[in-house]
Amino acid sequence: MNGTFVSRRRALTALITGAVTGIASKAIAGRYASYWNCSNGQMYGLIAKGNSRSLYLPAPTPILFFSGRKQGNSYVGTVFLGTQQIPVSGPISNNQTRVTLYANDGRSWVLNYSHK
């Protein structure tokens, strides 16, 4: 293969990969039920299906922060920090605008409703 063909092929592959990633990101972003400010300084988008709850850092490739479920007036699940998977649970405020997630090692994350 000549150099021009290889360069064009690489450019086309990058273009297709970027387009697919962008479409997937927009599909996830469009599913956020609401946005939540976290005590760690980040804003997360909430995806809720039944009692299932997932919080993502909206980015070109969304990053999962929390996965779990709503159980009564609390959340139970896992916080993902890099390669760490941290079991957490915690209460939902009476007005449904604050969730506090507690880990067994003493760490906690407070999520405050921001907007839809």
C-alpha cells in the first residue's frame, strides 16, 4: 500500500470512530433525567429506570460515577473512582433534592439537585 492510501484510510477511520462516539455520547446525554452537583466539585447526569440509578460525568465519553438503585428513601450501590469500586449507601432528603452517599471507610459524597 502506498503512503497516501494509508493516510486516507487512517483519517477515514478516525472520522468514523469520532462520529460514532459523538452519537453515543449524545444518546446518553439526552437520557439524563436531571443534573446533580457533587461535593467533589463535579456535576453528574442522572439516568433513572424504575429503581435503577446511574450518575455519569457528562463528557465526550461519559464516565460512570455511581451505579445502584433507589431503595425506599435511600440509594444503595457502587461509586467508581478510577479503578476503585466503592460500596456506598445513604439517604435521600425528604424533598428529594439531596442524596448523601457513605462508604464504609468514612468517605462521603453529597449530591444536590441542580436542574433538568
